[in-house]
Amino acid sequence: MQRQASLPEAIIILLIIITMLSLGILAYGAPPHLPILLAAIVVALYATFIKIPFSTLEKHIVTSVGYGIIPMLIMLMIGILIGLWLLGGTVQTITFYGLQVLSPTYFLATTVIITAIVALMTGSSLSAIGTIGVSLMGISIGMGADPAMTAGAIVSGAIFGDKLSPLSDTTNLAAATAKVDLFEHIRHMLWTTIPALIITVIIFLFIGYNQNVSGGSLNDVNELLVVLDQEFSIHLITVLSPLVIIILAAMKVRPLPALAAGMFVAIATAFYNVPGLQINALLGAMFSGYDANTGHVAIDELLSLGGLEAMLFGVSLIIIALSFGGLIQATGITEALIRGIQSVLKSRGNTIASTLASCFGINFVTGEQYLSILLPGQMYEDAYKKHNLHPKNLSRTLEDGGTILHPLIPWGIIGAFVMTTLNVDFTYVFYTFLSIVTPFIALLYAYTGWTLTTRKVES
């Protein structure tokens, strides 16, 4: 007869999964696809042991992958856009002017702020990373900055802006799950996200002051400027496409239509800015990406990317990770673990700490951002009522532990997107300071009572 996982079984399966992922990804350096796929097979075998029909597993897989369809389509659209921007000169133009304007000392801190503004306007960390983030990576290479460090700054800003944007899907999901007014939820999140942003900017300022971010002499930057100017047509009209996307997003146009509009603008500006551009070259850049051939190693490495094909690594990873998450949910492993944790919820501090741990654990085990909000949100609701905590404390904690920690999971949607789009490895997570700092601030509030609001107090 079919049953759900018991707590001891859930702990054993969790330890097996962590061991497989750690050995495969960290010890042997394998792409995350294979360790996650093997772990999924282990979970499927366990599901068979507890008599769960395979048809039930398939339904959970389909439902789970369904959460990732829109993000995956966004990834593919951004891949096409990057190919077009490189072909038409958008990235080259932003890099050219950025190298002249941005100071190496303040570059990383400025990157956080710029990306945060774009994400706040678009409501999408993916859009911010895939648009302005790509250009900032180009500028960082020209300055000789560490790519992983730059990616961490980009993701920190993107996740901050995303979380405070009323256009964000996860922000709306957290508020709806905890049954809180959207703007009340956003205001309450300021208590954790603003200090985390300030600390993040200070850390990057410290790095900028104490590290030779420029990576060489001014002659190196001047050489890059000369190559960009000679090999490409630098024109401000090429910036029109990303501007259109940002403006449409600010007007609350959904990401896919906004990206589609940006794509058509990019096509038009490419024909304007590239003399003799042929249709086959345009289609090639959209599918396979742009292949730079200037003879300058740094420039060629920077500008040879993009295209729908380049995003298939990330898309396939998301499909496998979400399928794995569906299997985990079908067996009831996460519910068993959370039920076990709930036995220690004897104080407000422990309740919030357990929520953070549950959100991160679901993120780590399943790679599912949405599930890391939904499951804890549903299962901890009564605990927050018991401690007379206003539900906006729950919604904020769901974001602090679920959404904001999600970029630290390389096999999650954002992690896969960052590695694919920005061409970095998983070490970017060590520099995503906003995601690292936020839960500590949340824990400080949890155990001191600062900023916690009771159900009797309305803001």
C-alpha cells in the first residue's frame, strides 16, 4: 500500500542525496546534470519501495517542470537577444563607454547598484542578469576583474531588485502564500534587504580599495578601447533594445512580450548598424551565438557567446533539477523533514530559524525556488499563528530563506542561468554577498525580536 516517507527514511535519503551531489559536483567537478539525475533515480527507487505508482511520479514531474517553463523560455529568449546584441554592437557599445566612465575601484559596488535598479524596474532577476549583467561582465573583463566576483555582484544586485519589485513573480507568490498584502510584504522586507544591500556594497567597496581590480596598466584598457573602436561599429542606437525591454517592464509588460519586443528592435538596429548584414548571419547569431574574430584574446573570449543553443545547458539542467524536485515532493520527503523540525518550534526565534532552514533545504535538495516558498509557507502558517506573529513575518522569511538564497544553488534556475549566461563556474556563489548576509540579519531579528510584528499590530 502506498505511503509517504517517514522521518528516519527522509533523513537517510537526504544524506544520500547530499553525498551524491557533493561528490559529483564538488569533489569530481562533474556538471550538475549527472549527479542530480543519479540522485533522482535513487529517489525513484525509494518511491517504488514505498509503493508509489510510477504514474503518480510522472504527474509530479510534469507539475514540477511546469513551474520552470516560463523561466526556461525567458532563458532561451535572452540567449537569442545576447546573440543579436553582440552581432549588432550593443554589448560592444556599452562596454566601450563603460570602460571610460566606470572606475575600477568602485566598479563592483556600482555593479550591484546598477543591476539592482534594472531588476527593480523589470521585476526579474533573470532579465537583469541577461541584459545589463552581460554588458557589465564585458566591462569587468576589460578592467581585469575576477569574473566570479563580478557575477556575484551582478546576482546580488539582481536578487535585491527582484525581491523589492511588485512585478516579481516570487514576491507575489510569497505574499499570496502567507496571505499578506503585496506592498505590506515589500515594506516588511526592507528590514532585511536594505541592511544586506548596504553590507554588500561596503564589502565590494572594500575589495575595490584593497585589490588591483584594474588588473594591469591603463594601457591595457586603452588597448581594449582601440580594438572595440576599430573592429566594431560603436553606436548609441544599439542600446535601444535593452532600453525598450526595461521601459516595457516598468510599464508592467510581462517578460516574454517585453523580450520579444526587444528582440525585434535588436534586429532592426543590427541591420542599421552592420553594413551588408545577411539574413543567414542574423539567424546564425540568434541560434548559435556570435563568434568574434578580432585576434585579441580577451575581446574574442568576451564576445563569443549568446544564441539559443548556448542556453540549452541551463535549460536541460533546470528540467532535470525540477524533475528531481517533483520526485522529492511525490515521496513526501520534504514534508517529513519539516514535520520533524516543527517539534523544536517552541520560540519565535526557533520558528523563524526553522523556516529559513526549511526554505534553504528545499532549495538545495530540489533546486526549486517556487517550492521553497510554497511548502514552508503552508506548513509553518500555524506555527506563526501560535506565536502570535503577523503573517508578514512569514512572508518575509519565505523570501529571506527561499528566494534570496536560491542563487546560491548552482543547479537551481538562477544558478544554471548565471553559469550559462555569464560564462562562469559555480564559484560565483562565494561572492553573492547579499544572499549570504540576508539570513544572518533575519536570524538576528528572529532572536532579538527586532522588526517582528505581532498579529494585533497593523502597519
